[in-house]
Amino acid sequence: MTVTNTAATAVASEAGPADPATVRRPRRGSAIGKRVWNAAGAGLVVAALAGIWEGYKALGRAFDDVLPGTRIGFPVATDDMSMPHVWSILGALVEPARRSDPTTLGSYLLGETGVTLREAFYGLLAGSSLGLLLAVLFLHLVPLSKGLMPWLVASQTVPLVAIAPMIVIWGGQAGAPPWVAVTGIAAYLAFFPVTINALRGLQSPPKVQLDFMRSVGANRRQVLGWLRVPAALPFVFAGLRLAATASVVGAIVGELSAGTGRGIGRAILTFAYYYSNGPEKLYAAVLVAAAAGIVFVQALALVERLALRHRQTR
């Protein structure tokens, strides 16, 4: 029997044998019911937000945007130019995006969103790869961690609108296409949460398990592969969910600076420029961008469930 197999078996037995009476295995029916309840809850939240929007608008129209009995004005005007009706925003999605083009606004926005999500995905891959590499380096090189970690934290405090043009200029000088700069901006926001969470996960195994691995002669690479990485997976996926959200934001902001001509970020900028001609189009673009971010994160959550489906919970 090899050292790695012996170590892995012994480490797994540290927690004691699994008692079938105490191991909880999720039932398929209960899992489906939970998803239905989650979907229903999400629908109720959306309906509540729409109701608050329309209620605020109706109250403002009834009292001329002034709080009843006071002279305090509403923080946001409730006219149709400032706050279109929810049905106007949704109705705009099935209307032509341009007068000379029969393509609906919804189809146009979905096409542009696909471009943004592709850039965000590339940025997530690059950023998460860098984050995992940094986490492993910081784990084994403590002085490097203490020296670089403050700078990594500082890098996340710099406004993205200041960093994005720099990355775009550097990419242009290197001869890279604009989408590469957008991907770089997405990666810039994605690497930090992965680094922090992966490092925390790699440090999570109990000392008794680490001592045992060393006692049977396991080297650093074996300890990393057989003990630390499996223990770190839930932490890594938590960081990836945060990174997925950040990568979508980075891609949208990057499109505003890179001048790609494509992407939901450019669509939002265009509709903001022509806001007076159709305010509901801008709100529809923002709504689609938000929905795309949710879908992106949920897709990653599905990957997480598949990757960790064999883990038993006590």
C-alpha cells in the first residue's frame, strides 16, 4: 500500500466510521420540493419589488411628489420619464429595438448579454486560476503572504472606473482586441475573493490530520492533494460565487471603457444617451443585465452541487 493511499484512508478515519443511522442523505422528493419553494420565494420577492415600484409611483402621482402633510418632496420623481411603469418596461422587450429593424428589444439585449457573459466567463477562468495559484503560494510561503496581502487588499479599494481605462490602454498598446481588455477587467475583480476563500479553505484541515499525514511521510504535494484541496472545495466555490458576480460587473464596466461596440454594457450606455426617446429601454437593459448576472451565478451553483454531491453531511 502506498503512502498516499494509507494517509488518505487514515485521515478519513480520524472522524470515526460513518454511522448509517446518523448520516443524512437528502431525499430526491425533498430536494425538488425545496427548489420549488425557493423558486416561489424568488417570484414573491420580484412581485413585491414590482408592487413597491408601482405603489411608490401611484403615491407620487396622487400627491404631486410631495409627502402628504409636509413640504418634503419625493427623492425620485414619479413621472413616466423618471419611473416608467413596470408593464411599460416589460412591454418594451417585445417591441422592435430600432424603427428600421424588426428585431425585438428582448432579442437584441439577449444577444448583447451573451457577449458580456462570454467575456465574464473568460475573466472568471483567468481570475480564479490566478486566485488559486496565489492561495497555494501564500499557504507555503508565509512571508510572501504577509508582504503581498496588504497590496491585494489595496488593489480592491481602487475605483474600477479608474482602473478600467488603464487596462484598456495597456491592451491597446499591446495590440490586443478590445474584448481582451474587458476580460482582464473582469479577471481583476474575480481573483481576490477566490484567493481569500481558497487560502482559508487550504488552512482549514485540523492539526491532528496534518500531523498524521506528516507522520506517515507525506510530502507537501501529497498533503495538498489528499487533504487540503478536498477540504478547501466548499470555500473555493463560495469564493467563485462572489467572483462570478464581480466578473459580470467588471465585464459591463469594461465594455463602457473599451469601446467594444458589443455587450450589454454598451447597450446600457446607448440607451442612457438616448434616454429621452425611450426611458423604458434603459430600464429593460438594466433588468436583463441583472437577470443575466443571476443566471450566471446560478449556473456556477449548479456546478458546485454536482462537484460536491458525494459529500455526506452529519
